[in-house]
Amino acid sequence: MFLVLGLRPGELFALRWNDKAQNSLRIDSSITDGIEVDTKTEGSNTSVWLPVSMNTELEWWKSVSEDPAPEAFIFPSVRGTAINTNNFLFRVLKEAGKQAGVAGVTHQMLRRTCSTYMAQLTTVKDVQAHLRHTNAKTTLEHYIKSVPESVRVAVESLDHLLKSKLEAGEGRGAN
């Protein structure tokens, strides 16, 4: 959900069952240091689109949850309180990153990955709206981290050239 919905960790862990509609999640609060607070900005206080597959998964999750009451957290801690974002970062995300061979995984990395991939599919204004940024400049300068197509083509061409020379016996040990 971090990766596809681009949620901030405090927003995800503040979600309650009554925030979920058929095709959206209402983002109206956040968890900071274990305390429920208003969202980061007024523009953050809105709904995000919920893909059909995630809606289905959340319905299943609700059916097996210990507390599916409307006011209950969707993703509670073992005590039924909001998950601590730092605990999740160190106990879950960073550990998953290590197992996947990716060092330094953070919540912000997932939010930026969301924006970078979305930017390949739609406009910057759409990405800005999805991330609930006040202006597109924030989205462009701090979130979308893409490599231009021309650079990707050049790097692939260079890789192909060097591999073909290596396979032909030229330049052994030079790469």
C-alpha cells in the first residue's frame, strides 16, 4: 500500500475501517509519535483511489481481523493501538530490504518509487494529486526520480557495445 498508494506511514497506520469505502480510502488523520493528529497539510486531508485488487485484499483482511469494528485500526499493533512508524521501519521494512539485497529502505523511498512509476503513466499534476502535494514543484523536485528515456537508451547501448566487444575477445579485463 505504501508503494501503490504513496501513503505516508503515519497515514497508513492511522487508517480505520470506517475510512474505507468501496474504491477509496479517506485520509483524515496521521499517527505521529503514537498520537493521532491531523494530516500533514489541508490538501492531504482527502481520499485516495483504492485499486480493485487492494479492495479485495482489504475485504479479506477485515474478515480475518480480530477487531473489524468501524473505529478499529485496519493495521493495529498487537495491543490494538496504532503501529509505531519507527518500529515498522526497523523491524519490517529494513529487514525486508536486507533480505531483498536492498540497503537503506525507507517509507520515503516507497513514496518516491510510487511517484516515479506513476510519472511514466500520467501527468505530473495527476501524481501531485495522488500524493496530495500542495504544488507540483514539490512532486517534481523531491519525489519523481526518473531517468530520461534518452539516457536509458544510451546506457543500454553502451552495455550492449561493451558486452559484444568482450564476447569478441577485445578488451578483456578492461571492464
